[in-house]
Amino acid sequence: MIADPAMARLYELARRLARAAIPILILGETGAGKELAAAAIHAFSARADGPFVSVNCAAIPEALAESELFGHARGAFSGAVAARPGHLEVASGGTLFLDEIGELSPAVQAKLLRALENGELTRVGETAPRTVDLRIVAATNRDLEREVTEGRFRSDLFFRLGSARLELPPLRDRPRDIALLARTVLDDACRRLERPPLALSIGAAVALFRHDWPGNVRELRHVIEYAAASAQDGASEIEIWHLPRTLAAVARRTRDTPGASPDEVR
């Protein structure tokens, strides 16, 4: 779902980078579509038939991060009643996507660097290394160069990951994508709700184009799904009052000076 020329060029670069085995670092605001870009890299690569494992590093408690990523032996710690492979082993033969990699502790970063450089890992509670064959795609919304300078992120891991970078522009800078995404998400939402297709009214279209989208694609999806669910039975269009209050207020303030043609989102 890409209409913006800058995003089209970025995905073409992703296609070329996917042919190599190098790690890739994806930069962008929260919700800008970093996981979708990582999945595209996997699909473009020679590893497309292997697993694609997505991990949100920010959602893993620090005390469990090592065992979650690298696995553990039986009895390695309280509650480890059975041996378990980590995400890196599960992703072997495919691609591991590490979202919010800046949240990992320095100790876990060191083990990840070893896996990148040597293709080996050691489960928690074991001493013998295991071989893994995977491609790592990492993402963050942090300024990792600043994190390195301030000692919160390992410089060697940053340089290993950051040799190939993709920087996703925020949705507010991609007006053509707003139109395409809104239409696609609205059609999908109507199908899931088992209701006839809905169009966007002029007022609703203005609201979408005027909004800054701090939550990017994720926020747009939630807004459209909410609007599709809130529209009355028998409605043919999404109206201003079907949108969240903040977006509706924007449309009412600017209804006489729309910044984009509503025909683009019909």
C-alpha cells in the first residue's frame, strides 16, 4: 500500500539490500510502518521461505530478555522446567526482526553482537555454543548515535547494524499514502464488520489530510476502524461525527479551506 514516491524509492532500496546478507537498521517514528518494511525485506530476500520472527524488545522484561532471545536450559533459573529455544534459534534459516532494539541492556547487546559476528549463541544455563543462520533486521525510534555517545548503546553493535539503513518518513509527510491507506483500511474494516462498503465524506477527508498523525500508520488504522464501527447501519459515507473528536474538530475549523481533494480518498 504505497503511493508516495519517496516511499516507493525506499522500498526499491529495500529490495536491493534484501539480496545481501547484511543486517539492516530501520529508523522512523512509532507506528510509521517499520515492521511492514522488515517483512518486505524478508519477502524480497533469498530467506523468504524461512521463518519471519518479530520481537518487540520494549515488551520483554529486562530480567527475561536474555532467555527470551537466546533460549535457556532446563533448570537454568526458577521456573525453567524445560529447555526452550530463544527467538534467534526459532528464526534460524529466516529473518529476525528486533523492534525497539535500543531497549536492550548492554549485556544482551554484547551477546547479540556475538551472534551477528560468529553465527553462534549460548543458551542461558549452557556452556556449549549453538550455530544459528539468520538475518537480523532491527528498528528503533530512538537516536542511536546519541545513545552510543551517552553510553546506552554499544558502538560496535551500532556500526554492525547500521551499515545499511532505511529511514521511513512520517505519515504526515506522505499525503498520497494517507489517501491509499485510508481507502484500503476502510474497505477491510467494512468486510470484517460484514457491512456494505463506505466512502469518506468531504469533511472526513479534510480531517484526515489536516491531521498531523503523531501515531502514523498505526493511528490511521485505529481511526478508520473506529469510524467504520461507529457509522450507523444504512450509512453510505463516513461523516465528520463518526471520527474521533480531535479529528472532527480539525475538519470543522478548516472545512472552507481544504488542503487536498477528497476525490483522492473516495
